[in-house]
Amino acid sequence: VPVVTATISIDRSCQYHEGTFPYFKGLADSVMIMNGINAPKVVECLGSDGCRYRQLAKSGNDDLRQDAV
């Protein structure tokens, strides 16, 4: 599964070869609980490129549109 929060360069020819996108290898050992009514969690995903990517995990009826603010 590709890491959705990874930054990749745009190829004008739209030819993305295997290995262009880092994929999900695992999760870090810790979770950070954020402030708020629903207390969303921040987890770190370990990518195939060796980088860590932050992911926001939400549950219930929490509105995702408010995250951009």
C-alpha cells in the first residue's frame, strides 16, 4: 500500500515505474493523542524508503474537512 502522505515529484509523462512511491512497511512504537473532543491520534508510518510519515487517525463522526484549518 503506498504511503498517502509521501511527497513525490510529478512526472509530466505520467510514467511512474515500480518503486516510485514509498510503500507502507510498518508503524512506529508510539502514538500521540491530540487535543479535541474526539481525541484524534497521530501515528508514524514507516515507509519503504526509510522515512517516517505522520498519519492522523480519527474515529466516529469526526469531520475530516476541519483538519485543513
